Amino acid sequence: MRIISLLPSATEIVCLLGLRDALVGRSHECDFPADVRSVPVMTYSAIGVTQETGEVNPNLTSAEIDTLVSQQLADGRSLYGLYLDRLEAARPDLILTQELCDVCAVSYGTVRAAVRELTPRWGGAAQVVSLEPIDIEGVFETILTVAELTGRLAFGRRQVQRLRDRLEQVETAVGAVPFEERPAVAGLEWLDPPFAPGHWVPEQIECAGGRCVLGCHGKPSVRSTWKEVAASQPSVVVAMPCGYDLTGAIEETRRVAHLPIWRELPAFARGQLYAVDATSYFSRPGPRVVDGVEILAGLLHPERWPAPTPLQAQAIAHLFAVCEP
């Protein structure tokens, strides 16, 4: 089987199922496991591209990105494009994409249209599958869906059971903490402007023993305001800007650290301000969402959950010094 994954999370799932060698194409954002970077890239970003180099400007601020994205969507234009010549050359049997979020990846409609155009040229029909998890259970079901499509269902079930077991261990460890004693956690999926987290992220917070005071489990992330963030009275703030690694999350926090609203948060008085590697453990609905729960459990309940593994520890930073007056 020849597989093209146009989602970083789907690429992780394919590799979890032992199908790395079946990958013949990936999105420009697929970067884990590291060896997938040798797989041909099928997509490109249509926003923030400099005319001189044709590459995305790495110096764009989150506010500038938000403006560009909003304008592109308002104009009815896609945020991503496909390299049709590469897609044709790859001759895939299976293409994994999504319809859940216009901001996250090339649209399902764009992929379907491209396949209809190219199918007569390569003499076969590629199956296009849209993956739409909105919560942690949906992530597990997505893994099983890909496993079934690729003839790896029994193996996929074992992998999912391992993930379920890890999640259950966390929930058992923090389960004795009464709801009213659980820390109020404000996750921020974007910082300028602030966005309340959505889909599986509020659930990650809750599974880790926190009370999610911004955002709604199973619903999309929503644009918020700093006044709403302050009104939520969080005792813990976790900066997890979508698409940013730890270094990027720290830098994006630094850009808004001058705002006086930070000093009004109980989390500031408690010194409970953190940044995390959102790209690896929170933004992508793949196997590592369970790592994200474990990371949060270690932050929220260090007396009940072990310290992060060395790899997970690299995904966390304390932000108090960044937001000091």
C-alpha cells in the first residue's frame, strides 16, 4: 500500500502502526517521527509566504498570522495548496486528510478535487479518507480507522489499549482529588489574540486533574479576550499556542508579557505560569495526546503523578520570569 498523509497526526498514526515504509507523501508540517522528513512533501502554506524566497516568513508574530488567516478565510481562499505534480508521481492508494479545521491542514474538498483530476492519469483510484477526532476517544477511534484501512487492525487495537491503559493510570492517580480542590486551569491555544482551547485539549486538562475554566470539551477553540481570561480566575495558566514548539510558545508569551492583565491572575501570584510544546503534545490529535495528559498531571499534581520523563520534561517551561514586571 502507498499512503499519503496530509496531517501530522495521521503521519504519527501511520508510523505507530508500523507503516512508515508505506508513506510516499506527507504534508509540509509532518515532522514526527524524525525520519519522515525524508518523505516527499505534498503541501505548502499559502499565507505568510515571501515573494523573494517563496518560503513562509518565520518572523511573523501570532497577531500577524491571525490577521492573515482571518483575511484569507474571509476571502474564501484556502490556507494551503497541493503540489499536483508530486501527488501524481506518488500514485497513492490511500490519502489521509481532514475536514475538521480550515486552519490546520489542506481541505478535504481540495484533496478530493485533485484526486478526481489526477485519477485518469495514474490509472487507479486513491481512497481519500477524512479524519475528524474531536476528543480523546475520537483520537483512539481514528487510530483504529487507519489500522482497519491498512490491514493492521489487530495491531492497532493493541496500540490503542496501551494508550488507554496509560490514560487510566493518570485518571486513577488524580481521581481522589475532589473537584472543588482541583486547580483552575486556563489553557491558551493562541496568545495574540487569546484563544480558549477546544476539542480534546479541555479533556486533557480534566483528565490530568484540572478544572478547565476556558474552552469547551469537544467544541472548536474560540477567540477570547484578556478580560475573559482574567474573569476565569485561573490558578494555573498554560500557554500552548497551536503549531508552536516550546521555544515558540515562550517567545509568543514574551510578546504579550507586557500586558498588565497578567498581574491580575491568581496564577501569577502563585507563580503557576507555564509554556508547553503544543505542537508535539496538544495541537495534534495523535497518540501523543496521552503524553500531554501525563505532562499536565505532573504540573498540576506532582504529589500524585511522577515527574515527567526526560523527553516530556523538554516540553515544559516555567514562565514566571517571562511575565515578571
